[in-house]
Amino acid sequence: MENEKPIIKDDEIDLVQLVKTIWAGRKIIIYSIIACTLIGLVIAFTSPVKYSATATLLPSSDKKTSNLGGLGALAGMAGINIGSMMGDASGIPADLYPQIVNSYPFQKELIYKKFTFEKFPEQKTLFETANIKTSPSIFSTILKYTIKLPWTIKEAIFAKNSPITSPIASEDATKIIYLSKEEKKALELTNNSTTVTVDKKSELVNVEVEMSEALLSAQMADAVIEQLQQYIINYKTSQVRENLNFVQSRYDEKKAEYEKARLQFFDYKDSHRNQVAERADIEFQQLSDNYEITSAVIKGLAQQLEQAKITVKEETPVFTVIEPVQVPLEKSAPKKSLILAVSIFLGGFLGIGIVIAQIVIHSFRTKNNLL
């Protein structure tokens, strides 16, 4: 070491000498690569298998027309949505779809849907399967108490008790949500496995679900799409549906009055058909007026009811499924080749770092000895 040329001299690095020194410490680098590769192999072969199912949607364009002319088209080519900036969008913007899918009401509805699992003969919910206690495998146990030992100790020390579920408080006007430990575990599973992304230029919505079973991931992706569509439809048509329900209730109410008035009028008319004073009869006139009024009202409400039904259909958004859900044939995780490549790279980087650290320490000690 004393006859070797210094690598760092006058704040300059001799690259040739640095390469020679790294080559001299190649054993350390090789050992580091082997160690990291072995760790990578353990991770690659003990990580849980995942399957990813995807789908692509195109929401319906339900925006009001603007007077921007060609300016709006040019802005769209540049990726700028002037319509949404001016507030002419009548539905939920596609940018909010990820927040909707990750929301508690959406996820809670999802964990209580029944799916087909390979391990169970009958359909079960994600809430049920997420809380079934299973014995851990040998590899997962070894991994838990070796590589993942710090996280295992952390979970044991900072483990929190599940919150108390109060039926009375859950019905309180404040709408405070109380999550049990079991619900939280199932919700974490759906949150970690579901991803929704939106292309701002094309507004295409991509839904991806990654689960431990191929068929289950496809079922969940389809359920997410169906539930998201229903959520958007309910929001978009909430006002017109309220109007439809109001008109329907008024129509049913007046229809009963109309049937009663018509029955009374024709019964009275039949029973007094041969009487000369029929036209001058006050009761006959009252029944006739009541029948005509209720008849006019029921006809008007019938027209409003049909118009309300048409409006609901017009306001109902339509989603175009560009890429439907397919049952994945290949595993999406673990990516063994990628894990091994990263492990080898990290091993080499770590080995070179150790060699350089030795050089820096040696240089520092040499300067101190000279002083």
C-alpha cells in the first residue's frame, strides 16, 4: 500500500489508479454480488404470487357545448381541458375516479361482494377470506425472522388494539365511521390491490386489480368497473331521478282520485239516464266537473311522467369498454428476473462502495500519519 500511487491528490481523482484499486478489490465485489443474489433469490421464491387483470374504459362525453369554436379543439390537442375549466361539465370529472374507487363507501361495498375462490368450494366475500387464519409457510416464517426481523419487532411493539365498534355511535347524526380490525384488514387488501389511472388527454380510464388468483383478479376488476359505473350513473342522474320519483308519486296519487271520480260520474249517469232533469242536476254537474278536472290533471301528469323517464335515459351516462377484463394467464409478480437483476446490480454497487470506502479511510489515515 505504501508504494501505491495516491488516488486522490490535490482534490483530483486518478481514474486509472481508481480502476486498478477496484480491480484489486474484486473479491469483495464478487462476495457482495453473491450475498445480494442469494438474498434476491430468497425474496423472489418466497414472495407471494400475484396476477394482474386490467381493463380500459372511455366515459361518455356529456359536456355542454361551448362557444369557443376552434379554440377548444386546439386546447384539447395541447392537453388543456377548457370545458372543465369553465365549469361546463355536468358529471363527475374522470380525474376524480381514483378518489372514488379509494373512498371508504366504495371499498366497503367491494369487500362484501361475493367472489369465486380456488381454495373454497362456495363463493365468499373478501371480508371473510381476509380474516381466515392460515398457518404460515416455512419460507415465510424464515423470512419473517431473518430479513424482515426489524419489521416483525416493530409490529410486535407498536401493535394497536382494534377500535371498539359501537352500534349506537354508528347511527349517530355525525356519521362517524368505526372500523373493526377485521374490516380494516379487508380494506387494506382492496386498497393495495386496486389501481385506477386516468389519461388526461384522452380521458381513458385504466383499471388494474392484482390478486393472488387469476380468476379472482378478473372478477374484482369487473366488479370495480360495474360499481364505478353505477356510482357515476347514480350521481349524474340523482336530480332527474328525484324529479321522476316525485312525478311518479303524484301520478299514482291522482290516478286513484281519477279512477274514483270516473266511477262516481258514470255510476250516477247510469242511474239517472232516463230522468228529464239530468242536465240541470247540480250533483251531476259537480261529478262531471270533478271528473273532467282529474282527467285533465292525470293526462298532464302522464305526459310529465313520460318526459321524466326520457330525461333519465338521456342523462344516464354510457361507458364504452375499449379493453374488456380478461383472466390473466401469466403471473405479474414476483418478477424474478427483475429481482435478480436488481440484486446483482445492488451487490456490485455495494461491493464497489466498500472498496471505495476502504480507499477513503486509507487516504484519511495516511494524511493523519503525515501530520
